[in-house]
Amino acid sequence: MCVTVRCSNRSGPLSGSRGRNRSAYTGNAGDWQKPARRGFETRERVVPVILKICEVGNPVLRKVARSLSSDEIRSKDTQSLIGYMRDTMRDAPGVGLAAPQIGESLQIAVIEDKAEYHKTLTPEQLHERQRVPVDFHVIINPQIELFAPADLSFYEGCLSIPRLMAMVARSPSVRVACLDEHGEQRVIEATGWYARILQHEIDHLQGRLYTDVMQPETLTTIENHQKQTSVSNQSSQQKEL
Ligand SMILES: [Zn+2]
């Protein structure tokens, strides 16, 4: 998911500001190999490859992505793609990125919620979101099961829907059966914000966006949301005074 990181101080990790120095990636299938030939690795250091993120309105975001075989997962092309997705997610920054978001209709998503993304959240906000750091990992061909009703609402954003955010109700507890980047079976049991990230990213693999399930009256720009939050904080301070 692209849960917002820079605005995640208020919303969480599914979207983020746009990265800099993006490559000339066009978002068309197959084009992601091109940056590798231009110097993904040099003798001196590994150079991040930043792909263009497809935005809402691009049909690839509405397709049900296809699953991969274990042999495909272990192929050089898929391993390169996973590396580029990791670089692109970190550059955005975001806490998740699904392959359709970079123009590949494949059942792959990368996830990472770094502790440094939490610095602007208060302990109370972290607690209510049940948000804890999550190490980088890859989910492929995921099957998700909700362990609780989808009735916990927080603001979400998405790297494919820039500048906007809205309240989305998600289940606080899920189990995901999937393959990892080595083609090995994994079962993930997640709660809180991590469960939200998984639901958001797996929705992408099914051609769904958070706007399909948001509370529509809460849709706002990140800028306006921050203004509202600021006014709300001032009012609360005035009450305390
Ligand atoms: Zn997203």
C-alpha cells in the first residue's frame, strides 16, 4: 500500500509524496527491465531504480493481477522487478507497493513499515493504530482471510491516488497465505496497521482501490486534512488553557 508516510503522521502509510529522480519508466509491461541495463549495479555501489508509479485512471490498476509460478518467482527478471519495487517504495516513500502500481499486472507486493516513519506520530496515535515497525518482505499470490469484521477506520492514502486521503474501515486482524520471493510458502498473521497494509496491497492485486471502500464524505486533500488537524489541535489546547 501506499499508505502515506510523510502525511502518515496523520494518516498512515499508504501514500506519500512523489519521489525525485524517477527513471524514464513508462509503466508499460516489460519496460521495467530497461533501467537495469542502464546501470542498476555499478562497480562502486548499487544504484536504486525508481519506477514510475501508475495513477488512478490507468486500466492496469483495475485488472485482477495474474499469479506466478515458483519458477517465475525465482527468475532473474522477477528478482530484478522485486528489487525495483523495493527501491520505488522506499523512494516514494510508502509502506507498501503492489506490482500493478508500476504497470505489471502480477500478484506481487512489497511491504515495509520502518520505525523512522513513526517519528511524527505520538505514542497515543501509534497505540490506537496498533502500528509497529514491519521489516521488508514480499508477498506473492496472497490469499487473505479476515479474522474480525472490517470496522476499524483510519485515514488512508495511496501512491496511485496522489494528494488525497479518506477514512477506510479495515479488519484489525488477518491471516495471509502466500509465497515469498524464493517461492516458499508463508503464512502471515497480522494485526493493527500491518493488517491494514496487507488489505490495501492485496486489494490492488484484485483491481480494487481504497476509494472503492472509503467513507466518501471523508475524502480530502492531504493539505486540507493537515489544516483541519491543526485547527483541532489548537482548539484542544485552548480548552486546556
Ligand atoms: Zn495503494
